[in-house]
Amino acid sequence: MLMSGTDYRESLRRYRPVVHVQGERVESVADHPAFAPGVAALALVYDYARREALRPLMTAEQHTSGRRVARMVHIDRSGTDLLDKLEAVRLLCQETGCAMRYLTHDAFNALFQATHRTDADCGTEYHQRFLAYMHRVQDEDLTCAVAMTDGKGDRALRPHEQPDPDAYVRIVERRADGIVISGRKAIVTAAPYVHEFLVMPCRNMSEADAPYAVACAVPVDAPGVTIVARPAGRPGEPAAKFSARYGQSVGAVFFDRVLVPWERVFLAGEWRHSGFLTYAYAAHHRHSCIAARAGFGDLLIGAGAMMCEANGLPAGETPHLREAMVELIKIVEGFYACGVAASVYGVADPAGSVQPEPVFANIGKLLLATQIYDMHRLAHHVSGGLVVALPGPEEDHNPATAGRIDQMLAARPDVPASHRAEVARLIGDLTASDTAGWYSLISLHGGGSPEAMKREIWRNYPVADRVRLVERLLDRGVLAEPGAGVSKGRQPGRCCAAGCQAPEALPKAAE
Amino acid sequence: MLMSGTDYRESLRRYRPVVHVQGERVESVADHPAFAPGVAALALVYDYARREALRPLMTAEQHTSGRRVARMVHIDRSGTDLLDKLEAVRLLCQETGCAMRYLTHDAFNALFQATHRTDADCGTEYHQRFLAYMHRVQDEDLTCAVAMTDGKGDRALRPHEQPDPDAYVRIVERRADGIVISGRKAIVTAAPYVHEFLVMPCRNMSEADAPYAVACAVPVDAPGVTIVARPAGRPGEPAAKFSARYGQSVGAVFFDRVLVPWERVFLAGEWRHSGFLTYAYAAHHRHSCIAARAGFGDLLIGAGAMMCEANGLPAGETPHLREAMVELIKIVEGFYACGVAASVYGVADPAGSVQPEPVFANIGKLLLATQIYDMHRLAHHVSGGLVVALPGPEEDHNPATAGRIDQMLAARPDVPASHRAEVARLIGDLTASDTAGWYSLISLHGGGSPEAMKREIWRNYPVADRVRLVERLLDRGVLAEPGAGVSKGRQPGRCCAAGCQAPEALPKAAE
Amino acid sequence: MLMSGTDYRESLRRYRPVVHVQGERVESVADHPAFAPGVAALALVYDYARREALRPLMTAEQHTSGRRVARMVHIDRSGTDLLDKLEAVRLLCQETGCAMRYLTHDAFNALFQATHRTDADCGTEYHQRFLAYMHRVQDEDLTCAVAMTDGKGDRALRPHEQPDPDAYVRIVERRADGIVISGRKAIVTAAPYVHEFLVMPCRNMSEADAPYAVACAVPVDAPGVTIVARPAGRPGEPAAKFSARYGQSVGAVFFDRVLVPWERVFLAGEWRHSGFLTYAYAAHHRHSCIAARAGFGDLLIGAGAMMCEANGLPAGETPHLREAMVELIKIVEGFYACGVAASVYGVADPAGSVQPEPVFANIGKLLLATQIYDMHRLAHHVSGGLVVALPGPEEDHNPATAGRIDQMLAARPDVPASHRAEVARLIGDLTASDTAGWYSLISLHGGGSPEAMKREIWRNYPVADRVRLVERLLDRGVLAEPGAGVSKGRQPGRCCAAGCQAPEALPKAAE
Amino acid sequence: MLMSGTDYRESLRRYRPVVHVQGERVESVADHPAFAPGVAALALVYDYARREALRPLMTAEQHTSGRRVARMVHIDRSGTDLLDKLEAVRLLCQETGCAMRYLTHDAFNALFQATHRTDADCGTEYHQRFLAYMHRVQDEDLTCAVAMTDGKGDRALRPHEQPDPDAYVRIVERRADGIVISGRKAIVTAAPYVHEFLVMPCRNMSEADAPYAVACAVPVDAPGVTIVARPAGRPGEPAAKFSARYGQSVGAVFFDRVLVPWERVFLAGEWRHSGFLTYAYAAHHRHSCIAARAGFGDLLIGAGAMMCEANGLPAGETPHLREAMVELIKIVEGFYACGVAASVYGVADPAGSVQPEPVFANIGKLLLATQIYDMHRLAHHVSGGLVVALPGPEEDHNPATAGRIDQMLAARPDVPASHRAEVARLIGDLTASDTAGWYSLISLHGGGSPEAMKREIWRNYPVADRVRLVERLLDRGVLAEPGAGVSKGRQPGRCCAAGCQAPEALPKAAE
């Protein structure tokens, strides 16, 4: 049931999406070199799910079906599930930098919650419909990309006010057999080499925006879908020690009167619930981002330590290099800890699932978003200037110069020059290249810009509880019971002992 | 069995310690105004343990005796215990700023581990001896101060090299009935108003330092003990809205040929185990510090939000104030998250207890140590300049000026001027006074200076695992199994589901 | 003509201001212990102006009168003057922490500019009137405090909208012999022990606020003036090694129908010019603040280095202490450099004076405002925990403990224990006391809060010039001449060579 | 006499250096596309020197010859010269990002000082020899690259201890007609397209290292010289809006028994003077780096503001974007101010020239080195995620997708989609590409790594003066005259008024 990486590649060949890259139409995404690093990264996710030793982490039992499914398409039922997902994503990203498939997980969990809520409020039947769809995806072990960020047009205007109505994706027609959608999604990670798109709104909507409150699933090769993608990583570049192997493609996706049958529609005009879906997705996704960037950080830590050795200046013996390495570790484990805390204090949803606690999840994402730049700085600090001084790999094969370069690179007798060059190029690839630029920008703005995180932190924080502490201290007003606001979710002494598995035992957030 | 605050005060009157403060000998520490804020803070710890609603958090079952004891004197058996302690300390410090009694907890847990380890290595019988002592303290519900930081003398010299042999506390005589110790401990929190001192070494020792490798318990009024203390908080100061009520005394403690019976001796010359005891204590204590300062941070958050309101500039409506409040929250919850992660990834000790994971615990302490200054800055940012402009509380009773001051303070019709003054004074007390200075310095250096944390982070971090990731990426060397180093302690999918209660399920740290 | 410190004290006794402190009416400010540190700090400013070696720095020729006057009451005519003022303030604050008299300078320069501008626009005669007043102050060598920050009341309302019309100082009556003013100024540095108040508006005004657009000079003992002050520093506290000697009082000043003769009125209802006066003052004052806090920083640097020595850990030999010392130096000299640049690129005013370049001046103030907290942190880092552990100075005279404390403090044979204690107390006083709180808050909010600086930086920065660079790079639009926006004021190759003395040679700011 | 850009290109064709790039030997550096952006950047430097309006800034009178020369090859005689150089470099780098030719200036000034000092100490005649050489370079208007950073080999060993004696460049033979040198220089900016190399030592030397204490001038095409270079910028890349136009090549330069005639030798074995030459160069070069990166910062500020506009979110109207823009400005002008201060407090050299004050120069370089990462972050913050989402420029010419992309990019009616794409690509090029990586690494490590700056700051700072302030405050020891250490160089009231031109008026640094 679980596909291998090879199965996944093969499965892609059964789709015929309209994909453009580097100015040309793509025949087969599974075989086009521009996407090879992206396909390889996703294939690794598939392969890891079948490794016996990783099975407890990479798969999980789906409670709605009782079937064992890939964790990257699973609905979380406990703080333990959240922790397991966190570790699974970190482990995958330690290999690939960005595992991409957790996007399916994040959207599935948000849709699970939102369809339940919409049904309760509007009497719709989205939840069962979504379950049926999700079970099929789990059974066929597919990957879905998330088509969320709209083109947006003039940012000062709401969706329905845009001069161009297709700036955001919307329902242009409601038919007996489904809805017809049009519009543009601007940033869809992994777009070319997935099986399906989960179309989701990227903001709260007003009544006039109702046609824009739409969530549904669309095969990548549905008629009317066009994908314009960027290459994944830096395929074919000999200096790209990491990103010639693994990478991510980002695509713009255009929907041109695409028919979506009703069984694939999960929100269609219930504008009041658009914001909830967006925010629920954000909480899951920011939590996943924390783990992803921690995995990337692990690569930097390893590469930094290796470079120090190759330079002949072991970090443990050189105070300012050790200082920088500790700072790098502090950043990575510091934001990862927020992911752990968001798991432990996970919030039960009435739908029966558990969502990461939003304050911790947003703080973790905010920390990584702004500190990725410091991570680059620290990796550069420990690596020295060789990274920008080293001639390109073509020179390695130039008989007139190769020997000279090797001599120049000889730092320690026990480290071959080629090794030192290789590590320097790896660090250059990870921190001083187009790849590095992609990682920093996607860390800053992916899953929401810092302002969005700050709004969510403020919206969810129990400020009133904190004020009550001061009132009590000043002997003022109603004397609240001490401990009322001790933690933002976990009830004292309950979480682990009573078992995170039982979602009903998970208290609501303090606000 | 659990004392109330009143019982605790009464119990103090049964001791006759030699205490000096402000240049004079103290008759009764329970009744001396200089210590009132300290005694009040400890009394609250006692009272909270008897509140029914807080019982699960503030007490716990001691597995070695089967008796329910105060959590602040309890041995942790699981990640859940660590989380509970974390929350208990935060809750207490939300009220008192610094609960002090967790020091007993931290030392007890370190002694529990270290005595077990020393016995295993040296064939001694310290562990049972310590258990007997600990059970008595638990049964009588006493509080112990930790006498760890020695006077140190010339910092460039080891203990046995000091010109003055009493710079560090040492064994001066071994007798049939016990050991005789002499020397100076420089910084003992809560020294005057506890029942016992736990004397512990503050560093690793060499063989020549063996007499300095000593741990034992000494009643505060044992013959030969002299305490020179600072007042707790700012007792009697009308402007000290917080620290006239709660505070901490720090004392220097002098041991002058103090006889310690063998049943109270837990390390006596086994110099190889001195460092372990110190580091184990540090791990527990830094973990506790995280919670303590988070509680202090909660007060700042509450006071900051209240001051914004009183100034007529609600934080939620003023972008730069909301920004500062979110930054403050980010810092507090950011380092608290490290405490949570250190709990979840707690490390099982062969003695049967669980210790906070050291990387997360040290990162959390390091973050609070350096960011306490930012917390002050942010509290000042949101509060405005009133804090330093407001005339003192004496002016409130000056008929010639009181009315004028009230007029000047009138900002919003719905907030009385006296309220605004009170909040401004509270913030001044918390962040711009001797109290603030104490909190910043104790955050920076208490439980070890930043350098000590950095050394521990580096010593405990699985750098080799990270290097292996890079080797695998570069197709170099032995291909380790992926996931080998995914997390620094918790085994995938195990912690909560399999139950944190069972310490044998807790894996060892990766290193 | 220039008063000595003794003359200054004597001169204060000729005034009879209504001053309250600590809940009581003050008989003689020159003799009241609560103000002694403030009077001492100002007296030192007077004494330094008469030292021969400092004469070029501490005095200057007033171009409008040709007379040599104290630099702290002088009108700047060149970038050199601005640099000299900067250095003079730093030198004074290296001794006293805060020299206070530069406030007179800052207000004089702003009034010099603003009266000239108002006259040109409104046909008034304020400039000559102000010159006459200023010459008298210079000749009598008086000090003026700046009464600028109003009580403000509800911060969401403009002055004329306040429920209490006295929340801001305003003209309540215009008479043949002068104006009558009422209202409250909330934060007036040095209020009790100066000769005059310069009443100035603290914001821009609308037409309806015209009565609030008022600037004038009022003797401290004018009928209707009441001062409620805080003590200067920490007079009488034995632990306050610095602030028992030098300090600053801040007072609230109440004006109750105070008559101000016309010759002392410099703005009276010309509301369009209120903002200019405020901003001009801000530019001068923020420039002075930079120098003041650099002087304070010099004390921290010196004390930190001395403490390292006393602890037996010389900074130059201990990597992490040297690192912290360099960081401290970087902060202090980094913001001081902004003061230097603001001088070199000083902006000529049509009135014939020179104002600090506002972008650099605001950046310097912004840097010090937020980094004063880091300065405290770094001073604590290098000092260690002794500062909060050391018993108070009363213990030095307790025969039962003094010897023990001395033993405990002995770190190096060549540094007496009393010396180590003294330095620790100095650092505690400077960075961990009420004094430290005052310095941090006054750094953050004094002379305008960070938001105000940011607004000024944005308002004054030549963003359009920067955009033009990019347009040129993209071969787009009008191709501006390169170098048009090279520097924000100084014309290439002109400043020093052509002579800063000639104000006509000083170009206008780029915007 | 001053070459135009065209003259410069033509002049390059008269040299026949052995240059390799991308694995191949280069026929003509002036015509090879890999170096075009580098040649263009240098050509602009030549052209600007001939613009009438820029003449005062871009040229200066060489006092040793009385001839007007390009400022980039001129010896500074005053603080004004230093300021002029600072502004000239900033202006050039506002256009090209990195002007490169200031390296000649920095090395010339260092050699001017060091040859004078060596002669005085050793009785050599290097100074006159250097003057003759320099005058010729000035007259022919040549550009020299600085060959300073050696290959270094094992960093734990001194030059003479290296297993490979050519790890550092050294004298292998002294002959009647000159010296013969061999060895490797690892990072030589602009190496392929200059006229000459100035070979200089990169560290202090011990006596055993004497053969390594060598400074001399070598034509790029001297027999035995081999250059292995990286391309300049990103030539030919359509997405590289900036770095396809301007860029810098870095080359490794190999010296293989190169004969250098005596008239081109400026240090040959006087090992005691090697460190001085290195440090003097560092002071000049770090000062130049400040201006260079400020120019780069100006481009970021302009591009950021333009991107905000193009996104429909003008920075002035969006609080968090204005906040980020002000932060960016604060960084750029903050470190530039250090360059200004280093000029004003410039230190006179006995040779008759003026060197930037080292504390300010090193602080400025240290600030830019670490804050370049924040500059990237802030540019990303204001730009939004479009930078990584935008398909490549090839897509602009794909008829199947170009129109769709344009629709997606339409944000504001008054900004064409192509404009928005162009700005996004420019920001991507400047901050999220290989170019960005180069800028960040060269900022961090170029001209010395942060550790080097910190050492220089500590070495040059008048700590003892600061300690004296505290001694005076504590009434301890010799009472130094106040003001002794007021500023680290400039004598009160002297610099500008007395004229920076007169180097004898420039005081020595305080230490």
C-alpha cells in the first residue's frame, strides 16, 4: 500500500499535467532534469516510510479508518502524534533540506477540523466528504500540494474588490456536477511533481468575498490547470553538493474554468469559515516548518563542524569557533523546543484531532524566520573565507591548474584537499548561493510573514490572565484563583500521565 | 504533615542561627523585618501545597517511600514529573518572583543521582544514607538552602592551591562521629530563613583537592555556622509594590569547624564524583530557573499590559506597543519552551530518577540569562517615562502636592490616578530598582554564568551525529542509518504514548 | 563672569522656589541633602569651565555678542562647535554621569532657530527678544531647565480636546505686560536647582491648539510656580559609590496663572511653528544625549576592566571577558560615532547657526536608547555575581563579621578586599540599582521614545535618492547625475577644508 | 593623464597574464565574458574620475609630486582626505556594489607608512623607492590588486613551520638584480583585470619567518605568475539584474620563482615590520570597506522602497515595513558613521600621512561584517515572498505563459507587471543569490574576520584612561587631570577649526 520512491516516480508518469519550466513545456515531470532534485527529495520520503526501523515514526494508524498510513498524510490524535510528526519531519529534512510532503499533512489536518466546524455551523456535509477523499489519498499513498497563496493583485483591496477578479481563486459557476473555479495561486511548493492540489483560501473573507471562500481537491492534470514552475534546487550544477541532489520546485498555478466534482469540494461559499481554515492550516504548517528548518540546521551544524576540522581549527579547541557553533546550536534547538512545547500543549479540536498550541508554534516559526540569517552568518563565521575564494569545480579537471589548487587547499595532512574543497562547496551551496537565498526567503515568508505570526501570538496569548496576576499582587479587583492561567493549555499534571492519546483529556487553550 | 505558611514561620522560631544583617545580629529571623519578604515568599510555597486545587501540581508521591510529599522536595521519576515541577515553579514565581524552595528539589535530585553513582563506583553507602535523610526532610516538610558557591579566592588557582585554605569549604578532620568542615560559601539564597544547609561542591576536583570534595547536610544553627545576609527584597519601602511583599535574601555562610555526623555526609573525599554532583545539580537547577523566570516574566507581561491601558494606549491598538508586548511574550515563552523540551526529552538516571535533558535546559537558562535585560527594556518601552518621573509615595500624603500629582496622572477617565501611579511604581520596582538589578544579575550568573552553559551545551550536543549527516550527503565514509541522531534523547514515538512514568522507557541521551 | 561651583551654590540661595521633595517643603535647595548630588554635578560643570586646560572645550565665543561664554549656553556656528559640544558633554558625563546643563544649550539653539523662523513667517520680533534674554543668561552664567514634556492627560486627545485644559501648559490670558500661563510639565530634569525654566511645547499643534503653542522663560521662583521633585541620585546611601556623589533630580512643575513679561516670551500662539521648535530641540538634545551616555559608558568600561582585575581575571587574558569588554566598547563608540557624523554633516540654519544632521543624531540616540540594557548586561557579565552577593556597607563596621567578609573577598594578593568590595558596589550602583533603572529609562524615553526617533529618521532620510540609484541601475526613468545623493549633507570635499566655521559653506540636508 | 574606462580596457589588452577561469585559459581578459562585469565596474571608476562634477571627490593632489591623481591611488594627508575617500568609495559602490580600485589606495597608504618606518628603523631606502613606483602608477593611472592573503596551509603552524614552504609567499633567492619569490596568495580581488599586484604579508612574522616578510610590486604578466580566477558576478544570467552588469572576480595567484627587480621591492626580510604593514593596511582597508558596503546598502534601501511601492504597500504607510526600512537605514548609516568618526579622528603618521583612527574603523567594519545578514533579512522582509516565487526570465518569452505571469504580477494599476518582476529579480540578485552569498561572506571575512577586528579594538582602546576615571571617582590613586582621555585622538577644539590639512596638527591616538 505504501509506495516506494520508485513507485512514486512511476505514478507521476500516469499524470499529464501542463507544466512549463525555463520557458518550455515539460513532457514528463518524473524525467525532466529541472525537477530531478525535487522528485528525489519526495522519493526519499516514500522510501523512509517503508524502512522497518523508522516505521513507528514515519507511519501511524489513521483512527477514522483503522489503517496504517504514512504519517505525512495522517490526522494527529494526541500530543504524541504531534511530537512524532515533528521528529519525522526533522529526520526527513536532515537528509533533503525540505521534505515537502508534510504540506499534505498540514492541509489534511486543517481540512479535518474546518469541515467539521463548517458542518456544525452550516449543516453541510463536508466532513464525511473530506474523510472519503482523504482515505482514498491515504490508501493510494498520494501526495498533494497546497494551492493556497493567491496572486492577490492590489494588496490594499479585498478579493471581491480587485479590478481583476481572478487575482484570487474563486467559484465562477455552481453546477449540478460540481463547481467551476478560476484564478491564480502564486506560490505552490512541489507543484509539478505531486498528484493533487488542495485548493484552499489564504485569508478570512467578508460576505462579498463568498465566491472566494473555496476549498477543494484538483488532480494536477485536470483540464484547465496550468503550472509555471521554477527548477527544483540547482540541478546539474557541479558546485551544488547538496542542491543538485535535493531541492524544491515552486510553481504558479493557473486555474482556468476548472470543473471540480462535488465530492472533491470542502468549502464553497461559507465565507465565515474561511479564516478558520487558514489559521488552522497555519498552526499545523508553522509547526512543521520548525522541524523542517531544524533538519536544515542539523546539516549546517554538521557541515560547520566538518569545515572547522578541515581548516585545521577544531571548534572544540578554538574559543571563538566554539562560541559560534554553540550559538548555532542554541538557535536551532531553541526554536525546535518551541515545536516540542506546541506538541505537549497541543489543543484538542471538537473534530477529534489535536492541533499544535498556537503561541508556541508561532513563536517557533517566528524565531526560525528571523534567525535563519544568523544561522547563515554563523556557518560563514566558522567556515572562513575559503567558500568564496575557491575556484569552481571545472578547475578540478583543468590539468594546468588542478594540482595548484590542491596544493593551496592542503591545510592538514590528514584531510585531503578534495575533501576540504567539497565541504567548502557544500557550505557555499547551503548558505551562500541561490539555494541559500531560497531557504532564507522561504523561512521568512513561507507559512506567513513575521507580521502574521505576531498577530497570531497576540490573538492567542492569555494576556488577561497575566493582568490578573498583577491585580492580585496589588490586592485589586476580583481575586482569581492562583494557577488559573499557569499554562496555556496543558492542565497541571495531566498531559502525559493521563495520556495524550485521549484527545478528550486535552484541555482547551486558556483563551 | 505538610506545613502551612504559619507552621513554617513557627518552625523557624525553633532554630537559633547566628545571623547578621545590616550590621547587626538578628534575634529571630521569622520576626525581623529585613527578612519578612523572604519569609512571606516561602510561606506562600507552603500554603500552595495545601490548596486542594493545586495538590496534583504542588505535591507528588515519593516512590522510595510511597508517601505524598511537597513537589519542591520530591525526586522526579518521569518527564511528566519534570513538566509538573516546571509548571509548579512557574506558578509559584508568578506570585512571588522567586520561590526559593525549588533549590531543595534541585539539590535532592542531584544528590539522589550522585550518591547512587558514587556508591556504584566506590562501594560507599551514601545513597541509603541520603534517602534516610531526605525522607526525614520530606516527612517534616523542611526547606534546605544550597550552600554551593565557595568563596573561591584567587580564581586562577585550584582549591588546594589557595593561599587561604578556607576559600573553599573542606574537611578539616575525619572523626568517628563525623567530619569537621571549615570554609566559606559566598552566595546562599534564602540562607537565614531555612532549616538546613545542603553543603555541596561547586566544581570538579583533582586528587589533591580531595578534602574539598564534600557534600553534607547541616542545620542552620549548628555550632560554628555564621550567616551574614542581605535583606530580602526591599522591606518597608512604600514604592516597592512588589518587593516589599516578596523577596529573597542572599547570605554568605561561614563554617568554622562544624561537626557533621556521618549520617548527614553524602560525599567525603571521593573527588572523582564532585564534578558529576555539580553538573547534575546544574541541570536540575537551570531547568528550575527557566520556570522561575517565566513566572517573573508573566508579571512583567501583565504589568506592561496594565500600564498601556492606564496610559490610555492599549497595546492591542498601538502597533509599536503590541510589537513590544509580542517580543516580550516571545522571549518568555521561548525560553520556557526549552524547559518543556528538556522535560519531554528527560534523561533516565541509573538511580531510577529522571534528569532534564541538558542541552535544552542549558539553552533555556542561557536565553533567560541574556534576555532578562531585553525583558526590562521591553517593559520600559511599553510603560513610558512615567516610571522615573513620578514623585515618591511620600508625596501622596503631602496635602500641598497630592492633588496636583493626581491631576497630572489623570490619563483616562476610567482609570484612577492612584491606579496609574501604583502600576508605574510596580514596574519601577520590577525593572528599574535594586530589585530589578538583583533579578538581572541573578538571572545572568545564578546557576552558572553564560560560559558555563555554553560549555555544557557543547559537551552534551551530538555534534558527531550531525557530522554523520553530512558525510552521508557527501557519500563519504560509513553510511550511518538515517534517524540515528534524530533527537537528543526521546526515542521516536515512545515518550508519551508508552508513558513517561516508566523511567526504564526513557532512553539515554544520544551522547 | 563665569561662575565657579561655589558661586553657583551661592547663587541658588538667592532664589526662593516652592519645592517639595519626599513629602516636605524644601527650605534651601542648595543645602537640602536630597539634592546634594544634583547640585554637585552642576557645580562641576561650572568648575570645569574655569579650568585653563579645558577652556577651549568648555567655553566658546558667542558670535552675536563677541563674548566668551560657557559652551553649555552657546549657539553652535559650525561642525566644529558641534564636535566640541559633543566632547565637552562626554567629558563632563565621564565625571558626573549626567551633566544636565547641556539642556540649556539644546533649548537655546532650538529657540535661536525657531524664533528666527517664526519672525520670518509671521513678522514677529521673537529673535531679538530671545537674543537679549540669552545674552543676559550668558553674561550672568545661569542655568535653565527645560520644561517641555507636558502632563498630556489622555494620550488619544490633542491638547485642546483634553477634559482638563491644564494637562498641557497654555496661555490663559494675554495682557499688556505679558502672558499668563497655566498647566503642568511632567518631567523637568534638574528643576529644583536651576535659575530659570525654559517653557517649550512638546509637539506640533493644530490651530485649535494655538493657546498651547507657547515658549517663554520663567524664573524658578516666579509666583505661581510649584515644583515637586524626586531626590537627585541616592544621597546618603553608603552603597551608592557613584550616585551618592552625583545625581539628577527630576521634577514635575506646576504653573498656576504665572505672569510672564513679554520680553521673556518667544512663542505665543503661532501654532504652525510649535512643531519646528520641538524638532529642532530634539535634534540638538538627542545629539547631546549621545555624548552624555558615552560618558556614562566610559565609566562602565573603566569599572568593568577594574572589576575583572579585582576578581583575578584580567579581561585581556580571559577570552569571554575580553569579548564582552569589546562588545561594550563597540556599543559606546558605535553610537558616539553617530554623534561625530551628525556634527560633521551638521546642517546650516538660516538663522546663522548649525544643527546636528538629524538622521545620524536620531540613529545615535536610538542606538543608545536600546543598547543601554546591553551595556548593563555586559558590565554584569564581566563583573560576576559578587555584586548581588556582597553584604551591605554596614557590615564593614560590624566587628563580628567585617573580618570574615574581608577574607571572603580576598581574590588576589595585590588587591585589597576593600577595593574589590568598593568596585563591586560601584558597579552595583551604576548597573543594578535605582540609579541604573533611572539611567536605562531616561536613555530609552528621554529626549523622545524610540518611535519618535524612527519617525524622524524616516522623515529626514533621502529615500528618493536611493530609489534613483536603482532606477539608474535598471536603466529606467530620468537618469539622475551620479553622486547627487552621496551624502546627506556634507558636500564632497568641502566641510573641513573650506572650514566648518563658515556656516554659508554648510550645505542643506539632501531633503 | 587620467584614463577613461575605454582607455582602461584598451590598456588591459597590452598585458598577457596567464589566467584560467571555468577550467580554461583566457585569451584576453578585457574581452572574456566571464570578467565583463568586473571590467565594467573598474571602468566606471575610471570614468567617474574624469567627470567634472565629481573631480573634487574623485581626484586629489598628491603632495609628494604636486600632481592631481585619482583619489583611489592617492596618499591621505588629512581627515578631510579620509572623509573624501570615504564618500568617493560610497558613491562608486552605489553604482557598482564594489569598486575594487580602493584596494590600491589602501595598500599604497600602508606602504607609504611602513616603508618610512622600516627605513627609520633599519636604514633601508624603501620609502623613496616606493614613492618612485607610486608616482609612476599614479602618472600612468594604473590599478593594482592586493596579493595579501596567503594559502596558509596548516593554520596551527607559522609560515616557516609549514610542511609546504610555498604555503606563504616568500623570498627564495636574493640576487643582484632583485629577489625571486615563490608561493601562493589565495584571495586576490580583481586579480585578472588589473595591471599590477602588490604582494604584501598578511601577518606579523618571527625571525625564523624572515623570508616571508616580503612586499613588492609585480606586473600581472610577469613570468612565473599564474592566476586561477572565478567569474566576476553572474555574467550572462538574465535574472541577474545587477550582477550581470557589475561584479568582482576573485583569483588565486601562484608565484613560481618570479623575479622582482629591486626598485619594486618594499620589504625584504625586515620581519619586525611585517605586522605594522599588515595592520596599517587593515586600518585603511576596513575604513574603505565601510564606505563600500554603505554604497551596497544604499542600493538595498532604494530597491526595498521600490519593491514596497510595486507591491502596493508603500513603506511610509505600512508600519511594519517602515519599521524594517528604518532598521535597514539605521544599520547602514550606523556603520557609516564609524567611518566618518575614524576620518575625523584620523591619526597622523610620522611619514606625513593620516590613517583612519583604528577603533572606529574596526568597529565600523565589525558592524557591517555581522549586520550584512540583517540587511538581507530586512530587504527580504520589505520585499515579500515574490522574490522566490517568480518564474525565471525565460518565461517572459514563452508565449504560452508570459501573459499569465504578467496578470499574476499586476499589483497596482500604475506599476507595470514587468517593472515589479524586474525589481523582484534585482532584490533576488542582491540578497538571495550567489552574488548575495559573495557579499555576505566577503563582508564577514574580507579585510579580516571579526576576531581580527575585536583584537584590534582591544589593542587600540584607551582602557587605562577609562580605569582612571573610576579611580578618580573612588578618590583612589593618582588623580589624573580630567579630560586626559576624552577622545581617542582628536584634541579638543582642534581638528576642523585648526585645519585637518595640517597633519602636524593631528594628535596621536591616546594610546
